[in-house]
Amino acid sequence: MMSLNGSSFLNNSLSGVSRSLALSQRRISAPVVASVSSNGRPGDRNVSVLMENTLKEMRDGASILDKDSKSTVGGGVEDVYGEDSATEDHHITPWMVSVASGYSLLRDPHHNKGLAFNEKERDAHYLRGLLPPVVISQALQVKKLMHNIRQYQVPLQKYMAMMDLQENNERLFYKLLIENVEELLPVVYTPTVGEACQKYGSIFRRPQGLFISLKEKGKILEVLKNWPEKKIQVIVVTDGERILGLGDLGCQGMGIPVGKLSLYTALGGVRPSACLPITIDVGTNNETLLKDEFYIGLRQRRATGQEYAELLHEFMSAVKQNYGEKVLIQFEDFANHNAFDLLAKYGTTHLVFNDDIQGTASVVLAGLIAALKLVGGTLAEHRFLFLGAGEAGTGIAELIALEISKQAGTGIAELIALEISKQTGAPLEETRKKIWLVDSKGLIVSSRRESLQHFKKPWAHEHEPVKDLVDAVKAIKPTVLIGSSGAGRTFTKEVIESMASFNEKPIILALSNPTSQSECTAEEAYTWSEGRAIFASGSPFAPVEFKGKVYVSGQSNNAYIFPGFGLGLIISGAIRVHDDMLLAASETLAAEVTQENFDNGLIYPPFTNIRKISAHIAAKVAAKAYELGLATRLPQPEDLVAYAESCMYSPSYRTYR
């Protein structure tokens, strides 16, 4: 497709559209509903769960509810949900610069339907002879592709087949993923995406997002304008420094934003054209990659300090300038030291969300709330021990503490603390004392406070130093053991047997991804606890048979939360993320677990209902945005669940004129 610049762009484009409309009017007299997408560009072109309470200190007391007129910008992206009034029954025109037809139509993933083009479409769009004569349904295409994918024995081959499909036929890709989500989710995301990132340089075929490197410093706004889609609502961005539990993969971390945004569409219904994956390449400290001839990123060690901060600030400013105040920026797989700082710095000026801190915390809290139906009591009556005091661990802890306080941060621990505080009405500082963290140096205690990173300090309690996890388990006697360390097989037999010795039903969550980094397997958890453990993991495990009983473990997957959470922000026009939105998402997810799920030992609902779950989460998040005065889409819809469902993208084929 040609890219036209200057004044000739408008004249030529309008001329082409006029000629195309004239041709279409001779064929059909129905009203024209056009979806326009252009790569053309004018020549002259004039932007923990660190929970709110724990971020205030880092923000010098600023709150996301404090609206600063200086932080807002004019222009940007207008609200686009509901912009296309056509239903699936209406015929549409597959516009590019001109009407797509012939060979180019078959190479356009947004409009290609392959063998599903009907006879009239083949005549109207010059496809005769370019396709075999058979016409098949989308349902048959899905059936055939699932049959083909199941023939592959290697997960990475399945991943590559899915990526090829996404680049060839977008609607069929999402139709396939939605209808087979439980089988294909581990293929397009964790654990397979981890291996895909490790080998991204070798399997790279065509770019699926924007790569912004140090070479583009000072020109990031221009780079954003190179992306063909202009109405962006969600950006997932990584710098590749901490990909899952695999470490620094540099530029090859692009597989993470691509995978996350695929789930935003498949599970949350956000339109594919509104999603933008971005990798910020500041180098890598991975010596293996630096020596790899197939590595696709900058061959230098990571930029840090002022150079790094300036590039990120330019990026954040350019995103807001180009796409407006309401574009959601999701930080993904940044190292701890940058993740907390970025969330603290931009949480009051941008619509930002860190899935490693906030998303993980929210989904774990949901699992814990659900697990109470099996073990009894309230969150305030339980003791929590974390292995891992980074983004995920501290964030979950803080949200739990808030929930406990509500009924009577920093990552998972912070979220738990917030939830406890919310439940009991107790001060957050008190609820934190129910939560203990272990890092690489042992139990986090007050005698270590001076040497701790700032996000660990709230969790330094009075206790004798304890070096090993098993000794910490025996000393603290937790009812809940949560692993977010990224270190595989650290929940040893002795650790789990100790948990089972003083808990009738020990809750054990091994959250680290991919599967190789999980703190223990499902089989180990059930076997070593004599079948009494309530177990969930970050990556999926097969059912386990122990003493004649089959145990099906749950998956504490962020995909339960972030797609619906993001949809809720979009449909409400939210301009900031607030802690209460995360709590609302957790409580909504927990409420979706049925008695049948509990009877099977599950603390999460099946993914087969994920689009319905996402709609309910979106509605609760949107309602909270309206309640807090952070929503801009007015008036508020009367039925937010119905409105969320009406906004969801459908992958069914459209009929072309």
C-alpha cells in the first residue's frame, strides 16, 4: 500500500474514494457504512500494587484524585466505543486508502476471510481465480485450524502457528482463541510465551508493535505517529528487563505486550485496532543475547539513571500528547527498581496500570477471598507468608491489608494488607503485621530496615532474624503461603509438610511463571500435604490423582483481571487508576466462583466464562470510577454490565458490499 504525503494525499485519497463509491453504488443501493483505516500521513505534523496510600509518600503526598490541570492535554483520542452503528447483520466496506480488493485484500489481516468469502464478495472484490472455488463457513475454518494445531507436539510450534494466523486473518485468530480459550491460553501466553521471548530473534518474521530504542530519543512522538492506527485506547509497554521469571531478555520481550493485548481483545473485548504493543529498548545486560547473531535489539548494556529516566519521560509525554488523557498505559515486566518508581511518578498524571504489581495482586486477592469459603474465617484471622518481596509479593500484601481494614503498598502483600484494613477498619499499619515476607536474605524483620529497599520497609516486623524459608514457616505458622519469587522448586517437601502439620487445609499459591519457575508443582503440593492443600499456580498444571481422588488445581492468572479491568476504564472514560477499583475487581472475580467450583477444590472460575466475567469486572470498575469522580463518559449508563457487553469486539466475519 502506498503512503502519500503532502497536499496530494487528500486529493488523491478523496478521488480514489469517490471512484470507489461510484462503483459500489452501481452494485448496491444500501446505505454505506464505512470503516476507514489509512496508513497515509500528512507531511506537516504540528505522550507496587504500589497502592495509593503507600505511593503518597513517594509522590510527596499527591493523590490520583487531585486533578492537576497542568497534567492534562487537549486533543488526543476521542471516545470511540459505539462509533460504528453497524450491527453484524449490516454490510460494511473494507476501506484502506481505497477499497481493498483482489490480492491486497487477501493479504490484509483486518479484512481477509480466506475461503469464507462468498460468491458475491468474490465478484465484487476481484477475487475470482485467487481462491479455490469452495466457500466454507468461519465455523468450519475454526474446526480445521484446531485440528491442525493439535497435530503439533511442540508448544512453540503451536505458538508460531497462532501468530501466523493473527498476521493473516485477525478475526479468525480471535474467533479461534475465544472458542478454545482454555486450550489456547497457555499457547498464546504463559508458559509458551516465555520460550517465544527467549527465541524471539530466531522466530521473528514481521513486527507486531512499535520498537522504541535509544536511537529514537528526541523523536518518540514521530515514532508513535508511524503506527497506522490512530485511535489507540490501550498500550502495553515493556523494557524487557524482567520477563516472567526468565530475567533480562531485552528487545525480545516484545512477545509479552503482543500476548497481553491479544488477551485484551479475546477476553476483554477491546478492539484489536485500539491496542498498541510497545517495547522500549535501552539495551540488555544479558551476555548471551549480546553475543547472539540473531538478537534483534541494541547491542549494548542497559542505560540507567538519567538517560533511562529521560527516555521514559519523553515516551510518557508523547503518548499523552498523541493519544490523549484516557489512553491506558500498562507497564509490563519492568525490573522492581523501575516498576515502583514509574508507577509512583506517573500514577497522578497518567492512566497507568502495572500488571505485575496491581494485576497479580488483584487476582491473588480474589483467590484468597474465594478460598475463605473452603477454610472458613475472615482474612483478618489468617496469617500470610510470602516468598518473594518484589513487585508481585509486596503488592498483593498491601491490597489484602486494605480489604481487611475495609470490612471492620507495594504489590501482592500490599493488596492483601489493604483488603484486611478495609474489612476490619483497623489501621493499615496494624493489618500489615499479619503479613510476613521472605526475600533472598531471609525473613524481612525490623533489624534489617536500614538496608531494605523502600518498598520492603513497611513489611519489616519485630522478630528474630530467620534465614531459610522452612524455618520462617515453622516460626510464623502461616495459614497461607504465597510464592512470587521467580525461583523454581523453592516450596520443598519439608516446607509443604510443615504447612500441613498445623493447617487442616493449607492454602498454597505458587505464582511464578513460566512453569519451570513455579515454586512447586500441583502434584508436589497435593502429595506432600496428603491431598489437603488448596492449591493454585501462575501457570497451568494437569489434574493430579492422589489416593484414588483427582485434584484439579486453579490457575491464578492475571488474565482473569486485566482484560475486564482495562475495559472498565475504557467504557467509563477513566483518567486515573485507584486502589478501590482493584478491590472491586477482586471481589467481583471471587463472586464468580460457583459452588460446583468449590466442590472441585477450585478457587477460580473456569476460563470458558471469561468474557462474561470480564464484563462484570468492567462494570464494577466503571461504577467505582463514576463513584470516585474519575469517569469522563457522561451520563453514566444505567446498566453497566449490558453496556460493557455491547462494547465488546466480536470476531465474527462481516459481510462486504
